[in-house]
Amino acid sequence: MESNVWPMHASRDERGALSIAGVDCRDLVAEFGSPLYVLDEDQVRLTARRYREAYEEAGAGIVYYAAKAFLATAVARWVYDEGLGLDVASAGELEVAVRAGVPGDRIIMHGNNKSMSDIERAIEVGVGRIVIDSFEEIVRVADAASRAGIVQSVMVRVTVGVEAHTHDFISTAHEDQKFGLSLANGNALEAVRRIIKLPSLNFLGLHSHIGSQIFDAGGFEIAAERIVSLAKRIWDDLDTEVSHLNLGGGMGIAYLPDDDPLEIPVMAALIGDIVAKECANAGLVMPSLAFEPGRAIVGPAGITLYEVGTVKLVELDDGGSRSYISVDGGMSDNIRTALYGAEYSVALASRDSAAPVRMSRVVGKHCESGDIVVRDALLPDDIVASDLLAVAATGAYCRSMASNYNHLPKPAVVSVRDGKVTVVLRRESMEDLLRLDPGAS
């Protein structure tokens, strides 16, 4: 199996069945049902540790795990155990972090529209940094902090006009989008001006996030140049130091065998050198850096197991044919293919096959023609109902973006480690789905 796509402890037995960390995928489905998300716990921990070590070497004071990629109390504890903080973007994510035992000073809170209750809860649990995303939030955070009798540390999220080479929906630093305060029109500088006048706020520094699934440091170089230039203006015009600089996350992973993201230490060193150079050119002291990887930590460690329900051979206009393999999940457990046109690697997981391969499309069971899990894949042409398929690199943004479309219960998430299985999130039941419906009782 391609080592850059499948979990590090993935292997096949003598009959070709897929195992993760010594646990047979057939046994997992038999016990926990299908679809099923499976996480290699040791890989999550190791990757988190590698990020902490590499980015600390590059000048990072803290590395936060971006909870939006996938969050459960177990995962929060894993990454905290490995020395990471937690980046949350809602009251729900914050509550999971708190219940997992992550201290407030190791949490950073994002969000482009934080409610007053979100902010009050963040202050109540002692969140170390709140990222300001609008002028309205300056007033809200200052008011909540004043009423709580504290001085709240904040950062300003800056849109720096850099478009990462990724899908428009996950490119987050160009001007025409909802996040942050613009560097170009002066709003970011004005936000800092307002913050430093308020006694209940402590201005720490600047935040920039240029997008997701980034394979090189080019975008970070441009972003660093622009955000350091803003730091210089803040020093010159407002006599205020930018002591912390958060460059977000967005480091890419391999979904296909040909994908080739930079190794963790290489990307870290490049970004650290870029910021150091820009600060030296501007005559500024190097700030403490922070980063927020999420997908890069949990994505490669996860797979999704599906059971095949039907197989149809469809004749194409060009004279060829395609096998449509319907599985027991779909866009409710992985919306990324429909939303972004995401591509995945898929394999027959329950057995070996010497059959010729056929161009195939793995589709879900929902009432949508766009309900596609893997658009194009070469799979054995002897796949039949009850076979298991495994889709690689689904640890991030699959369970976290899952829905109950067509009233399908959300799948369970289990972790595997040294031959042992732990339930991370239990499978939803029909009772779970109907509990909110007063007419169903």
C-alpha cells in the first residue's frame, strides 16, 4: 500500500484483508458497523509531536491543533499530551476542549461571528487568545472582559491578499471573502489602534491564514512579507510591538500517490527563515510564532470503511464503460468530493483480488446524482455486494462535516493502537435522530 496515502500502521494479511495497527478491518465492521471511520492513534500522536518539535525549532512558541479538522475529547487529549494547544472556532469546540482537560491558556479562539455568549464562555474558561475578526468583536470582547474584571489577550486576523493555490472555498486570505480585517484598506491597522486604547484588552499580535492543502512555502513568503510590513507600521505609527505572529495552518497532505507535500521539518524551517528574514529587513525583533495545523495531523491517520451494496456497469458515450459501486454511506459522511471536487485513494479492503481492474466510481446511497465518494478509481472488476472498500486520508473534514441527510445516522469513529480498539465517537442510533422530533415520541 502507498505509504504516503494510507496510515502508517496499515498492512494486508495473507488473504489481502486490510488491517490498521494489527486490527482486521472486517472485525471492525462486524463489531462497529459500516460506514466506519478508523484512526491510527499512534500516527496522530507522532505527527502532532513532529509538528511541535519542528515548529518550535523554527521559532514557534506554541503549535495549536485546528479542532475543525476533527474533534472529540480523545483526540483533544492526544494532541495536548503531545504538547499542542487547541484552536477552536465555536462554543461547541471550546466545550469539547474544556471537557478533555485542555487548560484555557492553551486554547485560541477563532470565528468570524462570535456571539456574546461565545465570547463570555471563552473568557470564563480563561482562553488564552481570542482572535479579533471584525470591529464589532473589539467592542464585544472588551465589554465581556471588562464585566469579568480581566484583561483579555487578543490578536487581529489580517487578510493579506494572498490566494493559496487551492480551491476557492478553502483559500482564506484574499480580499473578497468573509474572514479577517483587510491590510490593503487599512482596517487591520485601525483595529489595532482601537484595541490598544481599551484597558480590558491586551494586544498580542497578528494572525494570518492563507488557505488549506498547501504544498509549498511560496504563499507563506508573500504573506509574511505583507504582515511584517504591517507590524512595522504598528510599531512606527502606534508605538506598539507585535510580539506574537500566528501564520495559521493549511499544510497539505497526500490524498493520491502522486501528491508530494513538503516534509514537516522542511516546511517549518522554510517558514521560520522567511519570517526571520522579513523581520530583519524591517528592523523588527523576531516575534514568537504560532501555527495551527489540523488536517496535516489527523487526516493521513484516518480511513473510512464502507460495505458495497450494489454494482452497476454503465456504458459510456465513448464506447467504454464504468463500474458504479454503491456503498452504504456517501455525502453524509464525506461531503468533500461533492463540495470541493476532492480526490481520494480507494482500495478493496476485505480480500485480495487478481481480477483485471476497471475504471470505477464509488458512489453513496443518497438521493443526489452528485453523491460521489471517489470519482475515478481503478478497482478490481470482481467487486460484489458485501465486499468492503477503504478510502484513505479521511481523518480530517469527513466526520466533522458529516450530516444526517436522508436521515442517515452518523458513523462511529474508532481508534486503533497496538491491536486494541477504542470508541472515539459512538455510532448514532435511530433514537438519536428522532430524539429532537417531538412528534416521534
